[in-house]
Amino acid sequence: MQIGILHSLSGAMASREMPLRDAELFAIAEINQVGGIAGELIEPIVVDGASDPQEFARQAQQLVHQEGITTLFGCWTSASRKAVLPIIEAADALL
């Protein structure tokens, strides 16, 4: 099972968002260590929103439409969430 992790890993917000990415990856590792979810391991796909709402939207579009991701973690700022939300809603995915 693949999930998307979309945070700013570069730019002005990177220092604030990288610890969130690290915590999510740690939680995924713990879940996978005990067999995953219903026996299926979680495979995180980590992408960089680059502290830019338009880049967040581009990355979310790629995760949802090209990678087939239906669950996405991230979008810490309200601007990034607002940019991504229409993409997530149109795909009936989870943020």
C-alpha cells in the first residue's frame, strides 16, 4: 500500500516541516515492523512541496493521478492545504 507524504523539504518552511516528515516515516516504520495494515506493508512516497502552494498542487496531482495514491499526509500550512484540497476532493482521496 502506497501513501503520499507531501511536505516542504526545501525553501522557507523546510526546517518546520521536515520533523513532521520524519515523524510520519517513523510511524510507518513502526507499523511495518509489526506486519503493516491487514498484512500489507506501507510504502511511503515522499515528495517536496518546496514551500510553494503551486508546487504542492503539482506534486499532489502527480501523486494522485500518476502514482494512484489515495491517502496523503502533509500540507502543514493552510496555503498548501488550500492548493491541494480541490485535487484531493476530485479524486475522492484522503488528506
